[in-house]
Amino acid sequence: MQQKKILILMSNTGGGHRASAEALKVGFAQCFGDRFRVDIIDLLMDYLPIPLNQLPKSYSFLANDATWLWKLLWESGDYPGLLQFLGEIVPRITEKSVRRVFRQFAPDLIISVHPLVHEIALRPLARMGRRIPFVTVVTDLASIHPLWLHPAVDACYVASDEAYQRALEAGLQPTQLHLFGLPVRPAFATPARPKAILRQELGMHPTLPAALVVGGGEGIGPVAEIAQQIARRLVSRGRAQGQLVVICGSNQRLREKLTDQVWPIPTVINGFVDNMPEWMAACDCIITKAGPGTIAEALSRGLPIVLSGFIPGQEEGNVPYVVNNQVGVHCEDPAAIARIVQRWFGPDQALLQKMARNARQLGHPQATFQIVESIAKLLNVSMVMDEQPEIRKALS
Ligand code: UDP
């Protein structure tokens, strides 16, 4: 059978879009072997003309240091003026560059995992006169920006009931919409190895309950303060009542600062890790900002969540999603977070276990397989039954 070409359009604003794009690529390879060739490109930064290609660089600053401005920009998407600008002017400026991309990759199908690429990709595509299926995989959980929801797509994959409802309101038809979950790395769909073995391999204490503190791919937010408060709280009469794992992501300075400290309980400090499924499986709860990727992964591993903050706009809706589904709590004060963890590891253990069960039920570790299977059908490619028995079993 001739290999089909899939082009995934993303941009590196935060870690989530790339993580989802990579998850889909691995999902295609695991489900279909070499029947698909999948290319992932940063359409905005690597292919658009100046100054538009500089915009993604301002994301980190806006989302972390100028949150009020980010919120303003995010909410301006609700106003027709900006949407009209994006829909009319930007595609005109970028059309030549985008046509070149499509000629270079000659895809049989295009997947967008970024809300800013729809208009600039769909217009030239229509004008080129080639009918190439175009699908959206929404990489946000509950807060969906209107720019995600383009009615001209062949299929749109969303991750929550809230997002599905929002898509219907935006004019997408039920026939276009699929609700499977966020595409997390396929490794999250594999049952975890026993905690004792993982902990030994990862250099953790074998039995003490473990709190995992993370700050997204870039290690942002008050990660250090939270870790210090938890470590202090989890000591009683000189004895450790728990242990700590801190993942600093790409934040090298944070990693150095925490590594230089003396910790009163068993503590492991990491930089960027590429085995998050194992760290999550080895711990008993997670403290994180409301990043959709981390939340979806934590649910897959049955980890109760303390949300220590959120980026205004795109992560805001994830807070009620976690709290209302009783898989965690929202608390931004490091000292109060430490008290919550202390109770979860002490008198409130039953509550922790109940939230862990809720999390397992709410998680969609198979979402990546379901999404790639559904996308492949648009190109009339089906999974060969006896080729992938493990995945088949997971999907059934
Ligand atoms: N991540 C990782 N290694 C690290 C830190 C983070 O693989 O050391 C991954 C994490 O598992 C998740 C993504 O980075 O898949 C972070 O996505 P999220 O949506 O939570 O936050 P963002 O970084 O996009 O703001």
C-alpha cells in the first residue's frame, strides 16, 4: 500500500501543542506502522514572513509576566473585530508562504493542533483547488478559544463535554465532532509497572507517600515555595511523613536552586524528564499549574491534583473541570497547599483514594489511539486487526 502523508501544523507556544503533536505521531506509528509518514512543523515560527513569525516568541513573556495583557488578548477573540482581522488580512499576507509549505510537503491530510493556523491554512488550501482533508485536534481541555472552532474542517476532536458544547455553539455539526480526550503520549495508555519497582529505579523512598510538584514544560510558577512548604509540613517529631519529587522542566535556574538545598524529607529534584508516565505512576498526588497536558496525564495515572495556579484565559476553565469532577482542589497559597498534602497523606487518606478513583474514571489514556484511528478512516485506512492486538484490546 502506498504510504500516505500527514502534515501536523503546530506552534511552540507553551509545551502542550508540541506534546500533543508528538503524541499523535507516535500514535500513528504504533497503530499503523509505516503506512503513514507524519511531519510536524511550526507553521508560525518557521514558515511565516516577518513580523508574524516573531509572535509566538512573546507567548512565554505574556503568559508568565504580563498575564493581564495575555488575558486581554485572549478575551479579544470573543470580539468579531479580531476574528475578522485574522480571517481577512493575515491570510492575505501569509498566503504565498503557506502555499509553498503545502507544495513542499504535498500532504494527503492536514492536522491542526494550534488555534492560530486555521484561517491562514484553510484559505490557501481552498484557492489551490486541491481537496485535502483538514482536521483539528483541540489541545485545550475545558477552555476553548473561538479560534479553535473553524466550521470548515472535516473533523474536530475535543477533550471534554464543555469543549464539545462550545463547538456546537460555534456552529460545528455533531457529524464533525468527536469527543475522545486529550491526545496524551501513548505511554500513558500502558498499565504502570508496580510502584515499588518504579521507585527503586527512580531513586525514591520505597514506601513513604509521594507528592509530585511540577510547573509545566517550562517549570513556571511558585514551584520552589510550594516544594519547600510541603517538605517542612511533612516532618513530624523529626520523622518524614512523606517524600517529594520536583520536576523543574526546562527551568535550569530553578533546578540548580533546589538541588543546592538541604531537604528535611527524601526529595528528588529533576530537570526536564522524558519519562513523565513513570514519575506520575510512582507518586500519590500532583501539584501543578492548570496545564491541560499535565492534567490529562495525571488523570490517566489516577493522580489527585492540587492546582496551584492557571494561565488566564486558556487554562481558566480547567480549574472547575478538576474541582467539579472531584479529582482535585484549587489552592494558590504554598502554605495551604502543604497543609492539604499533609492531610491527604494523613487523616484524609480515604479522600485521596476516592479522588484517585475519580481521576482514573475521568482520564482518557486511549484518546490518542482513538483519534488516530478516526483520522485514518478519513483516508480509508483501517487498523489491521491482528497486527495490533494490544492496542485493539485497549480500545475495546
Ligand atoms: N513535561 C515533560 N517533562 C518535563 C516537564 C513537562 O514531558 O520535565 C510535559 C508534561 O508531561 C506535559 C507538558 O510537558 O505533557 C506540559 O503541558 P501542559 O499543557 O501541562 O503545560 P504547558 O507547558 O503547555 O504550559
